Amino acid sequence: MKFELKIDIDELNYPQAIRALLPYIKKEDLPLPDMVKSAAETPGVLENFLKFIPKEKQDEMILKAFEKNKVRIIAKAHKMADKAGIDLTISDISLTEQTDDVIVIN
């Protein structure tokens, strides 16, 4: 039997999301200047940089980074489940933008 978990996200704090993804993605896949990537963990750096990026571009950046690193994110999810003693196999994950401007993780 297959299950699907669907979560609707109404608001996303982009600096927090980027920091959470950094350990699981290739930094070169983020369309950020190298200086910003290097200082991403420093409080305020991402927040200040993203003030100058339109929300639509921020959405695009998260979607592209997620898609390019989907395999790595699935691998990390498997490790987390294993550590929690949960036997599962994740066949696919996706992050898409809905037409009503809500991002959905399938």
C-alpha cells in the first residue's frame, strides 16, 4: 500500500527555510552570491539580502533548490526515519507552487 502525505504551507520564513536546507543541499545550487552563502548562518545576513529580492524570485529559488536536491533530501529523510526506528521507503517528494500562492509539499 502507498500513502501520500500532503501539507499546505501558507507562510514560509525564507531565511529559516534556507538555513534548514543548507545541510542537505549543494550550496552551489542556491542562486545566492558566494559571500551570502558563506555567511548564511550569521544572524541577519539572509534576512538583509532577501529584503532586496522580490517574493516571486524567493519562491523560485526555494523551488529550484528543492528540485535539484530532491535525492539528497529523500536520503536524509530515510536516515531520520531509521534513527527514529521507523521502517519506510520514500518513493518521491515534491515541492510545488499552487495557483493560489500556497506552496505545497507532496
